[in-house]
Amino acid sequence: MHHAAMSSPIAAIVFLAILPVVWLGYAAWRWQKTSFTLLEFSVHFLATLLVRFLWRAQVAPFPFPRGTGMVLISNHRSSVDPLFFGISMHWPGHWMVAKEYCEHPKFRWFLKLAQVIPTNRGGIDTAATKTAIRYAAQGDVVGMFPEGRINITRELMLPGRPGAILVALKAKVPILPCYVEGAPYGGTAGSPLLMPARVRVRFGPLIDLSPYFDRELDNGELGQLMLRCLKEIARLARRPDFEPQIAGRQWKPASQDAILG
């Protein structure tokens, strides 16, 4: 009896000692399957733990191989929305993120490591747009939120802007519509870190824009293409009845030349 009592805490100590080794071994195995640097993978691995355990996200592996250039668009309910897509890929993507977050001392180190594209929230940011086009054209995934801001309303989506269409047309890549359900948000960028959730991510089919690659489209045609993409997001949300809208003229999309320089 005494021997059995002694073996129980010893077994527990051995288990606790082995557990970190197992975790490190698993992490090393996962790293070998990615193209991240060690620092990038470390942050990616921690993000994966958050996404899987705190936010209990169900995210399928990214449905396309690396080198498939595209513009990924999604609804926008939380500051951590890009993480749900990031963990599904084994390589860096590039999200367009408001410049004020990229310059914030609490977030800039992470956003720089994540290779985001800083962009002005209001008006047209020609430099950011050209960077996004270059990334997509070279076979990378560029993430954009057509709503332009986090949606805190009861509507499925805010009015969208056709910037993603312009980037895809110039880069000659397709659009990938996606839908995120249940993303946590408490009013500040860091609030999701303290909020458990149950998140679901759905990937749609690629939307082929090749018939429009060599055409000069007016604002109405660009808007119609964006509405088509937003309707696909609504379908992924199981809301085929939802009628998306295009943002008003205050966005000033006068022409492709005015936006892209």
C-alpha cells in the first residue's frame, strides 16, 4: 500500500515533466510543415491555441494550395477576425489593416510580424492598394474587409466598398468570399482576448473575374461585382434573403486610375 501511494505522485511528476517535451515536439513537427520563420511560427502557434481553445473555432484547412493568388474577403465582426483565417494557412497572408493599429505601441510589433498592409481608413490609400496588388499578383493571399470597419449593428453586413474588386482585377486573381460566425468583440481591439466564444468559419468557392481583367469598368459595374461577392458571403451565412448594399459616394471611387495611380 505504501509503495502504491508513493508511485502516484511520482507518476504525476513524470507526466508533468514529459508534457512540455511532448508539446515542444509537436510544435517542432508542425513548424517543419510550414514556411514560417521560428518567430512567426511561435506567434502562429500561440494564436492557434487561442483560436482553438478560447474561441473554440471550427476552421477547416485552407482549401487552396500556396501560390494561389487571391483576394480573400469576409464579413467583419471582431478585431481578431484575421486570426481565424491565419491559422488555416501554413504560410503568411497579408491583411489590409487600419494604419492607426499598425502604429499603436501595443499592436505594431505583432502586425509587423504578421506582414499586414497598413492602410488609411478614410479615402483612398494608393500605396497600400499597390502593395496589395503586388502581393496578390505574386501568388499571395490578400485579406480585405469590404465593410471597412467592424460591424457592431444587428445587420448581417454594413454597406461594402469595391476596393477588393479593384485589387483583384489589377492583380488578375479571383475573389474568395468567406464568412465568420460568432467572433468575439467587446468594443476594443484587445477585448476578444478575455472573451470565450464559439466561432465558425466557412469558405466559399473562388469567384472568377477573368472576363473583366482587360476591361475598364465604371463604378456601377464595379459595384455590381462587389454585390455579387457580398451575396455569396450572405449565402455562406445562410441568409440568401439578405440584400447587400454598396457604400455611398463619400468613399469617392471616381475611377480605377484615381484609386490605383
